[in-house]
Amino acid sequence: MDLSLNGMNLHIVETTKYKTNTIVLHIKSPLAKETVTKRALLPYILQSGTKSFPTRQEIRSYLDELYGATLQVDVGKKGENQIITFRMDVTNEKYLNKQTPLLEEALKLLAEILLKPITENGVFTEAIVANEKRNLKQRIHSIFDDKIRYANMRLLEEMCKEEPYGLSVWGYEEEIDAITPKLLFEQYNKLLKNDEIDLYIVGDVTPEKIEAVVKNSFSFPIERQPFQTEETKQIKKAQETVIIEEQEVKQGKLHIGLRTNTTYKDNDYYAIQLFNGLFGGFSHSKLFINVREKASLAYYASSRFESHKGLLMVMSGIEFENYEKAVAIIKEQLINMQKGDFSEKEIAQTKAVMKNQILETVDVPKGYVELLYQNAVAKHSRTIEDWLQGIDRVTKEDMIKVGQKITLDTIYFLKGKEGK
Amino acid sequence: MKQIMFEQLNETLYHKTLDNGLNVYILPKQGFNKTYATFTTLYGSVDNHFIPIGAKEPLKVPDGIAHFLEHKMFEDEDGDVFQLFSKQGAQANAFTSFTRTAYLFSSTTEVEKNLVTLLDFVQHPYFTPESVEKEKGIIGQEIKMYDDNSDWRLYFGVIENMYVNHPVKIDIAGTVESIDQITKDLLYTCYETFYHPKNMVLFIVGSIDPEEIMKLVIANQAKKTFKEIAAIERIFADEPPTVANKKQILKMAVHTPKCLVGFKEKDPNKQGQDLLKHELCINILLDLMFGQSSNNYATLYNQGLIDDSFSFDYSAEKGFGFSIIGGDTKDPDQLVETLEEMIQTFIQKPLDDNMVKRAIKKKIGTFMRSLNSPEYIANQFTRYQFNAMNLFDVIGTLENLTKEELEEKAKGHFDPKMFTVCQVLPK
């Protein structure tokens, strides 16, 4: 069930599959250099204290009291948008022989976290802001410490220099010091006014009851005027860029970015999904078989498709000296697939695992919400049925056609230091 | 076929021990699209010294061989088993831990075919010298991937610190040098010894008909013959009740230092209900000490000594066990000092009744949440079974824990003699 309530989009999925009920709140706004760092801080500030639970510890104690309800915050990217996410999960009291309405309590708490933060002098408290600024710096550092994540971030930075998508959703360390509680609070007010908010509730629930709780608890202090989604612009580059960097690593991290020029809204979307699946999405894929199984160059060699920006990212961990060999094999696989060098059997195999993946995703509450949220981001609805039928209908010609739209943009390679 | 009901959880479990010794468990889950099955042997990286089936003398095998064997099982005369699974719309995988090797698939269609594929490929070893050599390149890269992963190095570093003799201190995948010694004959020896149905558990969970599935498994197993085996003889050297190293520092290309502290288990031979109670107690104690609602967490967080990466965990299997606490930190030595102080203060004070009740409530809720996951149920149930415990006893055991038991366990486990530290520092 979907409806608009208090300026938010409320989505309720009724199911008896689970022993818990899940709440997901997505807050979306266009990625921009001026706001990205402040917005990366906001969810962490909000989960640190409310009017009735002034400290993080008090919020956490209350969650424990609700039979270990979970609350996680996160910041992510979909197309050219920065998404702030709150996720909660509470046990269904039916399995506890208890009468406490745990889901209602959890919803009220989430509303309080979003709408009634603890303040001093009308803005966020100094101590909380200082703590979370420090933690954000740490979070930014931790990307560097995880070499696969780091290489992926560097690839996008280089590849999308001129596009919002190239921004890191965690923001920039050099901007953190200048952020004051007042500036943050202004950003928070903009969020309440302009960001598009989607609230998902999945579980064994009564929609009317949920609606009433949401209506009462989520009352915004200001008139909401949500923005529309930022449109993705497709860029064409004349030639491919190669970036090679050095660090003290033992294994080379090879990341390659391609532009498919196809996104979630397009008619050939299922075709690009299948193309990616057979190219590097699964263990029967061209990359897995040729880079790993045949050439024995890598443990992992795969590709991932980003639906809203339409990028396809290849990644593999290899010996430094195998760089040329690996790049050549990967390029060859792409060219062969663009030429149609794959069989009907392979297509059938890819369709089978892809449909399986969709059906498995909806078995997990958070997976289901993720799938539904794609519709909200793209403003284009695809039901589970659409997915299954859409995949089935794709032909070999569709895959070749969509494949020919793909161009290689940037190759990024992180290797060990010379002489070590 | 035995039927076991868990009324409060609204679950029914079906069980049968087949003639060849294989234990089969089936848990129907209505409403789920997917069926998930694991076929697990009680054989992991620690089983590196044993008497091979049919032999008299003990054999020591190269580090990483259980994991290597797991990789090689996916290949047969016709090629790669992954291919067959994906044709049948399934995702297949496997993992090797300290004590177990599990093969698994999940699928939403052709469940029966996939189940037969799982049983058949795990019960059909096929190794050639060429395929063994080729795999060395792939696993070599897997080892190097972990070599660059600072969290992984830190975690295994702290375990390595604890043990003098026990093979849990050896990396599960081995080293590039150790896997180079692996041959096709050694793989067959390990396979013959540890992949007997008597040493294995099959667990299937999903929207399935238990009667039909059991029939299918029985028919499949009846077609195969296995050598008669006595109990497997594993050899473990004595492990002294102290830690091997008090502290270890690893230098890596990181910006933020990382620090884990650990307590080695003193009495690692608990099994059954004894072990279940013990591990639930230590987990609750850790949560009381360092959970996000504790005073200690608030202090550490506000002092800037920890961040979101801070975590803690207790694991135990027959022969070893440990609790591990820590994460990223700006000041690793200050963190160690503060944690030590907090732990010593904690174990000397009586516990607060309300906080104990709240921690138990939280643990019950967390357990309920994990029952949403077919993967969790299959993997954990198997692990519990191999340690003579029952996953579905968790709630009952939690509800009956007392403050006094917890206080006693705290004094026993968090012993300064068993304390060790591992840090990753920027190069």
C-alpha cells in the first residue's frame, strides 16, 4: 500500500513471513559539493539525542528495552542523489507472548529522532556536533584503510570529475572543521523542508493502525516542499583514461569504469542487467571464467551495474605484473559480448539466476525495501512481476544492442610501491 | 522421521539419521520463495593432524588444505559445478572455518534437482595434478587479498597471540608457501577421512514438503556406498593455560590505528548445554560491559577512543574459545589501558538486576531476528549440532539465566593471565 502522508510517501508491505517488523526511512536530496559533508553528519547527530532521550546511551537503552530493537543509520548514493537512511527492526510481540506494541513504540522513537533532536540555543548541541565531526573524519579515513573500497572511490572520483556522482557520500575532511552547530541546523531545516522522504514498513501489521501512528508522530514543524529527483546526464568522453597509483599493498586492485548509457527508466534496462550478469555478475560469467578459472589470475573478478547512473564497474585483485594481461582479457570479453559471441544457453542460464536473485531478494525485508525504493528514486514503477517477465522477454539481439552502447571510460589500478 | 515442535516460535523441525550415518534436518518455512541447503562436514583448518582412514600412523598435512579441498570440490569430469547450479537457477557457494567446511545452495525453483546436485558433487571428489596446480594461483590471490585487509590481519593476529600449540592460530587459507605443498593424493586422503556421511550434517530450510524431501535424500544416499569407519582420530598437542604473546604490532598502510584485545578461554572442552549456557553468558556479559547502552561505551565514545567500528564477540568450539573486543582508535595504547581497567572494575562489582534483565531481553529479540534468516538457521543449527547443542534451546536457556551465574562466569573468563593485545599501526 502506498500513500502520501504529512508530505512523506508511506509504503506498507503486509507479510507474515518474518518474526520481526522492519522500518526503513529514506531521505533523498541532490548530491552537491556544498552540502554533501554536512548531510553526511546529520543522521549521526540525529541518532545522538532527542528531547526525551537526550543522549545516545539513553536512546540505546530504550532500544534494548524494546527487546533489542535495532537502529542503524547510513549514507549512500543512488544516481546523482545522496540518500540518508534510518533502518529499524523490532521483534513481533506475537512471538514473545507480550502485549507491548513494539512496532508502534519503535515508530514513535524514529519520529522523535527525526523531528525532535536535542538542542541548545535553538541549534544542535555543541558536544554532540564535536563528537560526530570527529567520527566523520574517522569514517573518511577508514575508506583509505580498506583498499578495495578506496580503489572504487578513486575510480569514481576520476571518472566522474565533472559530475555530482563523483562526490564521495561521506564528504570531505577539509570541510569538517568549519561546520558549526548553527550551519548544521540550517542544513537540517532544509532537509525537513525540501528532501523527499519515503517511509517503508514491512511485516505482520495492520495498515490503518500504522497510518494513524505515522500521522500523529511524524508531524513536521514546517510546510514541506520536496524537490524532484535530479536527472542523470550522460557524458561522452573521446578516449579512455588510465590512472595508476602506488601504495604499500601486496595485491594490485584493478577497477574499471564503463558507461552503459542505460538506466532504470529505460526500456532496455532488463537487457543491460542481463548483459552485466553474463559479463561479470555471476560465477558462470565471462569475467569469472576467463580471468579466474582459465587464466588463474585472480580470486575475484566481477562487475556491478549501478541502475540510476548507468555505470558498470569491473573489479579484480591481481599480481602487479599481470596488469596488462588482465586488462586485455577484460577488454576482450567486452568486445566479444558486444559482437554477440555468446550462446542461447548462456542467456537462459543468466535469466535463471537473475530471476532467482530477484525472488531471493524479496525474502529479506531490507532487500524488498531496496527493490521498492528503486521505483521511488527513478519515478518509474517496476513490480516483481514486471521484473520476472521483463527478464524473460529479453532476446540476444536486445543484449547485443544494449552492449554496443557501452563505452570504457576509466581504468584505475592501485599497485605496490616500486622496488618493494 | 522425527518431528520436533517449537510452539512459541511457530516452527517444526524434522530429523532423521540415515543408515549411512548422515544426519538430515528439514525446517519448512512457509511464505519464503527460497530454499537454502547446507551440506557440512565437521572438518576445518584445525584438523591438520590425524590418522587417515585405513592408516595406522598419524599424518600432518599442509596448512590451508581443508580450504583448498573446498575449492577443488567444485570441479568434476564435466567441468565446473557452478555452471550446473546456475543452469538450474541456483546460487552455490562454500566456506571453510576453523572446524567446519560447508557447501550450500539457495534457489527458488528446481529445488529437488539442486539438492541432488549438492549431494552428488560433495560426494564425488575429482582431482587432477593440473587442476590442483591451477588452483594454487587463484587461492594465492585470495591469500593476498586478505593480506591487504587490515581488519582481517588484526583479527587473526589476536587469535595467533593466544595460542602456543593449537592450530586455530594458523590462517584458514594457509600461506602461498604451505599451499604449494598440496598434492592431489593429499587431497584424496583428507577427503576420504573427513567426508564420510557419519561426519556430516545436511540441513534444508525453505518452503518445502518435508516428507518428499526426506524421501529424495534417502533414495539418493541409498545408491551410494561408503567404507565403514570407526571414529576419526584427531591429534591435538596440549595447550597451556596462558597466552603465547601478550602483544603484537602489525604495520600496514592505514591512516587510523586499529586495536583488538582478547581473552583466551581457560576450559575449552565444554560441549552441549554446558557450552550453550557458557557462550550465552559471556555474550551477555560483553554486552553489559561494552554494549551501546552501557556507561563504558558512552565514556569511550565521548573520549573519542572508539567509533562505529567498535565491536565485541565470543566464539567457542571444542578445543578453543575466545572473546575479542575493539576496533579503530586514535590512541591504541590508551584504549588497551582503559579497557583493562573497565573490565577489572566490572567483574568485581555485583551486577544490576534491571540491566541483566534488559540485556537478556535484547538477546531474545536478537535471536528472533536471526530466525528470519534461512542462512543463519542452517549454519548455526549445524554448528550447534556439531557441539552437541540445540539452536532451539537458546530462548529457554536465556530465560533461566541468573545474575549469580553471570557473576561467576565473569570472574572465570576475564582473567588478566589470559589477556592479549594486537594492534595495526600506520606504516
